[in-house]
Amino acid sequence: MFERSVIIVAGGSGSRMNSSLPKQFLPLAGLPILMHSVNVFRRFDRSISIVIALPEQFITQWRELCLKHQFIEKHLITPGGITRFHSVNNALVMVPDHGFVAIHDAVRPLVSVETIHTAFLEAEHYGNAIPCLQVNESVRRVEGEMNFPVPRNSLKLIQTPQVFRTALIKKAYALADRHDYTDDATVLEATGEKIHLVKGNVENIKITHPFDLLLAETLLKEMLPSGS
């Protein structure tokens, strides 16, 4: 059995949510969004090691929320950096070199246990596994004042958790010569590794705007077992 870890990146603010609270702390069905993200990884594997990357100025607030909600799930905290890249890099130091690590956006609390399971299982065979969905809408590319259709069957929507052989992703972050990557698969790809895509779950939305929170409330009621 390989050792499993997860880094939950919680570096967002509440600006696009029109909130003074960081969006990962906003309530969803009575709990901060971040707690739902932690809980789903615990449901997947009770022994998984959890590292949360938080902006340093919000760490005390997170601990206060844990006390308020009697949230006792074991986890480590590391200060985030000025970009997502720096936050993940800080957290990777706290993850063992062997085994596999998932890197997950805190504001994707509706990832399914099945998606997490598939990503870890496939990563064991391919070294990495990146959840994605097929694009269903028509898509156009804009170039200046012109725009052109793009075949949607050649496009995928990328999700998290992105799971990697830990040694590979640590090496990729150590070799990276730029810090503006938008996801971890791109960091790994820069080393020449082939990216392996797996099926995600449609409910695994990224909560960014107020509408997303309303949608998440509805989806969560359908996803959680009765009485949860």
C-alpha cells in the first residue's frame, strides 16, 4: 500500500464572492467550504495525510473556526505563498518523498470519493492522473476582433485533485523556472512527463462566484447520504 497525502490549496479571498470572508471559509450547508473538502478526503481514506496551505493572515481564523465547529480532523497547516505555485511548493516540503500526493483546490468541496479513488488508482500506473470533463458547449477562440470555432471534442475541462507520484511532482517544482502555472499538471508537463487524464465528476465545481455557492448547496443535498 502506497502512502497517500493530499495538499489542499486554500489561498483564495472573498473578492469575487462580494464577501469579507475568504471564500474557503464561507458557509456551505452549515460548515465552512474548506471543512467539506477535508471531509471528503477523510471519507476516501481515513489514514491519508492532509496538509492545508492557507494565507498566513488567515491561519488564526481557521483555527478559531475549527474550535467553533468542533472540527477535529487531523491536518497540518503551512503558510501559503504569493501565488498558487508558491503555496503548493511550501506544502510539498511537508509531504513524504515516497508514495502519492493529491493537490486539490479548497473551493472544490463536491469532488466525489469515486473521482479521488480513480485518480489515485490511475496515478499508481501512470505516475499522474488529472480529472477532467468533456466540453459540451460550442467554443470559439477570440483573436483581436476575429473569432473562430474550436472543435469541442478536442477540449477538456480540467479539475482537481490532480494526483502525482510524490517524487515526480517534487522534482518538477524544484526545476520550475516560472511561477505563473495555473495548475500542477502543467508544472509536471514542463519536465517532459506525459499527462494522463481521467474522468472527473460534473458536481466538482469550483466555487468562485455567489451563484456557484447556491449551486453547491443544491448539489450537496443530493450527494450526501440522508442524515449526513
